[in-house]
Amino acid sequence: MSPTFPTPARVIAVDTYDIRFPTSRELDGSDAMNPDPDYSAAYVVLRTDAADGAEGHGFTFTIGRGNEVQVAAIDALRGHVTGRSVDELCADPGSLSRDLIGDSQLRWLGPEKGVMHMAIGAVVNAVWDLAAKRARKPLWRLLAESDPAWLVGQIDFRYITDALTPEEALDLLRRGREGSEGRAATLRSQGFPAYTTSPGWLGYSDEKLSRLAAEAVAGGFRQIKLKVGADLADDVRRCRVARAAVGPDIRIAIDANQRWNVDEAIAWTRALTECRPYWIEEPTSPDDILGHAVVRAAVAPVKVATGEHAQNRVVFKQLLQAGSIDVLQIDAARVGGVNENLAILLLAAKFGVPVCPHAGGVGLCELVQHLSMFDFVALSGTTVDRVIEYVDHLHEHFTEPVVIRDGHYTAPTAPGFSATMRPESIAEFTYPGGAFWAADLAQPKANDRKGHAV
């Protein structure tokens, strides 16, 4: 009788969901460019036939209309993923990243930018979630405890070797491992510094801004952020309200969400300097490398921060090479997933620029905390001038939501990437057939000036 061997576990399904939350109704998330966002997730689950029922969860963030387009882009990747060995994927997530980014026909839709690149990021992040779960570690620990040479092997160095070579990356990671166990202990006991945007949405009243800003300081936050850019007189007033609420020693960052031309960005930022803004975020187009450099030179000592809409590692490389930014803002779901964010973190370490991630959108806080914690423990080795954005919205929909204590992110302990959404939330907020939206869409609606239902 021939011996039998267990069949290797494989990915047997790639399930996608269009999940939307009605945040526009309370003006949560409102800013000068996005006045009525409905925070949404194009959500993906990699289902396997592993004996332990392991699954990988991932998503990319949108703000409502068009989320179905993002879901369709993830659906287009299904054939690249189903049937793959779970062991091989978890041993080398970069193999899938290289295959997806390297597909010539998919690549034509980018290349390495836009909806398709974000879809790749969602799937790649789901693989990392699966890998961390099978390793029984939170992702930050999986990354921090991985062999530096293996991590270098996860990175695509195309187009960035003029700024960072594999050899330089390996040296940075090896040096980053020195003292990492002590920093991991510090992280577990103290957490990672956060700042909050919760008080600063553009649609909030002055009373609400003042109350939430004071509550943030009482909660231990040492930095808040305000949205600006719609009306200068309004911004001056709101910045004064915020400064009065938080006192002289709390940092206030301001965020224009790409609203201005370069000259406007300079004039507007200078007009707000009486309230001592710490940084101006996204002062102009996220693609305008040289424009950011001009703004930075003109508004110093106010710092320039950007990155949440930077399309790929090449844009980050140029921002750093041109001296265009003081603060680099990664986003866990904008680029091609963990692998590309490793490249961006290494570029920032090479240039000595602090990383302060963008978060706040549904699930983004849950994801990006892992990347900053890895950076602290096993790469940059510091939290000086490094903070992760925090917004107090929608965390209850995740099985392992972020925990904030005294203005700090608590280090996750559960295995995975903290990406798993509660099944009941998926059932309720899937668009348009989930329980919430089915009931909501059955109600008669008025239309706004653009003809959209409100």
C-alpha cells in the first residue's frame, strides 16, 4: 500500500465585499476637498482549506461612491491567488506581490498607481495577515523578528536603487536589530505615541472643536490636527479656538488635503502662523515634488508633511531626494501593501526623515500601527517626533480594534494584521444589500446640488 501524505493547504476562495459606513451624516471625516465622505472599505478575505481554517483579511480605504470600482479591481486579481499554496505564500509574500505587480496586462492599468495598485495592496496585506496568524504573532513582531536578509528579499528595488540599494537596506536592518528586544519591551509597556484628528474635521462647530480638543489633551494626546483650506478667515478663527482649548504646549498640525496651488499654500500657511502650526499637510498636489520643496523653503519653521496619497515608492524617493518634506506619511492601504511600505520605511530611514503615518479612515489605524511599531523596534529605533494619526471612528467593527492609553497606541498582541472585521458589521454595512443600506435605500431621498442622494 502506497503511503499517503497530507494535501498542502491552498487558497480556495477570494471573497470581496463593498462595505460603507454613513459617516457623512455627522460630517465625520469632512475636509476642504472631501466635504461629505462615507468611510468605506473594499474588503477581501482569502479563504483556505487549511485544517485550522486560517484566513487572510485585507482591504483598501475609500470614501463612498466608487468603492464598487475598487472591489472590482480586487476581483480581477482572484485568478492570481486561488490555488496557491498557503505555506509558500506565508513563507514569501513577496512572491505574490511580484506576480501581481509584474502582470503585464494589469500593469498597463497603472503602472503601480491608482485603483489597481491599491487592489494589489489589499490582497498582499491579506497575505501578510494570514502569515502573521499562522506564525501566531502580531504583524509588527513578525516583521521585527524576521531575518534582515529575508526582509530585504521582500522588497522590490526597481527604480529606487539610485537612492537605496539592497546592500544599504540590509545594513539599516541589521543595525536596527541592535537593541530591538529592549525597544520591544518599551513598546509593550509604554505604547507608541499618537496624535488625533478627531477634533478637527472641517464641518464641526467651534463648540465641538473646542470640546473635543480639550478632551484630547485630557486623554494624553500631545498633538491634534485641524483640517483647513476652505476659507481663510474661518481657518484663522478655528485655529485660535483650538489653541485656546489646548494651551501653548500642545502641537497643532494643519491639513489642507491638496486644496491649494503652491503660491496659495505659502500665503495661507503664513497667515496661520500666529497659532504656531507644527506642520502643514498635503499643501498641494501629492504628485508635485518640486512644489512641495518650494512650499517647504517658504514656510519654515512650519514643517511640510505628505504621503497619504503618494502613489508608490518612487514618489516617496523623489520627495526625499528633492528635500521636499520634513515628515513622511505612509498609508497602509494606498500603495502595494506591506512589501512596498517596507521599501518606503527604509528610504525614510536612509534620509533620516521621521515617519508619521496617515490613519483614521476605517481600519487604517488598525493596520498602520504595526508598521510604525516595526519601524521603532527594528529599524529607526526611535519615537522622537514620530506619531501615528488616530481618529475615534469605526474601531468597534474590528475583532481586534486599536487600544489608546494616555495618548499612545497599545502594542497589539493578537496574531495577524488587525484587519479582521466583525461578521455582523460586514452583514450590516455591505452595500447595497446589507441590513443598514437596504433599509436606508428604501427610504425616499432628497438630492443635493450635484444630484446625489442625501
